[in-house]
Amino acid sequence: MSGSAFDKREESYEKKFAHDAELRFKVEARRDKMLAAWVGAKCKMSAEEIATYSTELVRADLKTPGDMDVQHKIHADLKARGVHLSEAEIRAEMHRCFQTAAAELMS
């Protein structure tokens, strides 16, 4: 393979990686908004509180790789408001919201 062909292939992989990372960020941000609405309904939050909470979830999601930071935040926030859900229930809702967000962005 010539240097030029290799360079083009490498550039193509880099563009795909960047595109995939951007798409994942968008899906996770949309998921976090859906989760905020879900938590808001459970905690009887106002629309303004849900919007603020959505921003908090997106920020929490950026702190460390993976979803555990978001899951722990949701669990702690629900518990603080007297809503008791298991980690498994929260994970299931996170998965459902991720799938829905991905489907919406892909359509």
C-alpha cells in the first residue's frame, strides 16, 4: 500500500472515530435529558427544575468515563427526595433512555 493510500485510510479512520465520539456524546446528552424528565416526574419537579437537573446530569456524565457517575448521582438524588429505587431499576431506565435517544438520532 502506498504512503498516500495509507494516509487516506488513516485519515478516514480518524474521521470515523471523531464522528462516532460526537454521535455518542449527542446520544448520551439526549439520554440525560430523558433521565432528568424521568427523575423529575418521580420527584414532582417543576419544568425549570428538570431543565436544571438535565444540565447537572450532562455535567456529571462528563466527570469520569462511563455511566456510573450518572447512575450514582440519580440514585443519591432520588434517595435524598425520599424516592427509593434500586440501582438495577435506574440502570434499566438509563438503558431504555439510551436506546430511545440513539433511535431518535439515527432516524
